[in-house]
Amino acid sequence: MAAEKPPTLSLLTAYRARASHLGVLLPWLARVRESEGFTDFELILAEGDTHPAAEESVRPYPWARYLHVPMERVFNKALLINRAAEQARGDYLVVYDVDLLPAEGVLARHLALAQSAPHLLFAGYRVQLVEPPSPETLPAARELLESLDDDDPRHICPEDQGGPTLNYLLSGARFGVCPYFPGALFRSVGGPHEGYAGWGAEDEDLVERVCASGLALVRSYDLLYFHLPHEQAQAGWYEPELIDANRRHLAGRRRARGRGARWCLNTPAARPARRRAPRGSRRAPNPPH
């Protein structure tokens, strides 16, 4: 019997105490496989908690795998993603949050774009749902999309509001929803940095390090994910002192890399070549960045 062909895409999900989201995500992905015919992916759920709780939820889905990483109070998403990556079989790795649902055709389209242009890091957008869909009456992706009001500002996620967008444009900070990382590159940069604990900054750090290797980040409107609503106040995760520590840690790592503002863009692949002045003439100015 021929060996089973490994999937091209590995979705890596760090998890703790989000049973309501997992109860929507798993049947949603199962329907992607059944109704869209896209089966070239696996999900690896890494649960970080004192005791395993989600294994039974994953068991009915043969394309999903579960691992438990003993973890005390503070949630370390980066560590869990790295443990999941160790078991991943795909050529492309995605840090995939448990509260994201791909719109119709998006997983296949996202993968096709990543494969078509290996010098680009493709990421998508997310739209905030106000009410979570019920697993018992799970709507079709097209139906869910058509139910949203495009005049309702509640559907705009934080990264697409004024302040963060200006930061991406002017400072060189980078963020994208579900970037599809080439597996070899993901591993060569070391995956997410495990010095972050709790919520935030590990995803920016990873994207910026990958961009610094020469890839350019591209966000596409055609890559849409629905973001499930949830409460932010979770012990060991979304706590002000943890968030502040992560932001300081990210700032320190950026300084340590020796790059100034826009350091993410300042790579040999992206930097314009310096013009040489003719011998004996005044040196030509550097081209504008």
C-alpha cells in the first residue's frame, strides 16, 4: 500500500479553554473539506494547560491532531506553536487562531497564492462577527458573509483602524492575518520567539523577522477570515502587565537587530542599489527610501 501523501498546508493552533470556539472551528473546517473539496491541509491543536481537556473534541476529525503541553498559569502561545510545528508535515505553516473561520474558498486560494510567488508573504484580512454562529445551525460561509452589514463599524478589526494602520505605514511594523509561511523559512528563523508570555507581539516579531529575510508582506482582500467574538479578560493571557512586558520585549528585540525605523523594509532584496558617483566628482546622494 502506498504511503499517504502528506498535506501541503499545516494549520498550527495554540489552545486553552476556548471550547466554544473549537466547537465551531472543527465542523467549519470539516465542511471546507466536504463542500469545497479542499482537503490538502491538517490542523495541529497544541493545548497549553495543566491538564488535557480538548483531546476528545479533536478525536472525531482524522485530519486534526492533538498534543498536550503542560503549562501553568501564564499562556505561552509561541511555545505551543513551535511544538505544533515540530509535528507539522506541510510545506506551508500557518499560525492559525482558534477563533478564525475561513470564508468560502479561502484556504485553497491562500495556498495557491503562496505557491505562485515564493518571494511574497501573503496574508489576509479578518472581519469581526458580532454574534458567534451556532455549531448546531452552522451557516454556509457565503450566507454568513451576506448577513454582515458593511456600514457597521463593529465589523472592523483593530489592525485596520486608523492608529495601527498608520503605524504599519510609517514605522515598519508588520502584521497580517494568517500569513502562509514557507515551512523551511519558518524553521530557519526559529519560529515564534518564546520570550513572549500572554497576549500579543509574538506574531509581529515573527512576521518582521521573515520579512527581514527578503520576503515582502502582501495583504489581499480576497483572503477573508471571520473572527469569532470572545471576552478578552482571561487569566494568564490578556493581562495588562503581560501585554506591557511583551511590547517592551518587542521594542528591545527590534533595537537589538540594529535596524532603525522601517528596518523590516531595509533588506538587500528591498533596498535600492546605491548610485556610484563618477570618479573625481562629488558623491551622489543616496536614493530616497
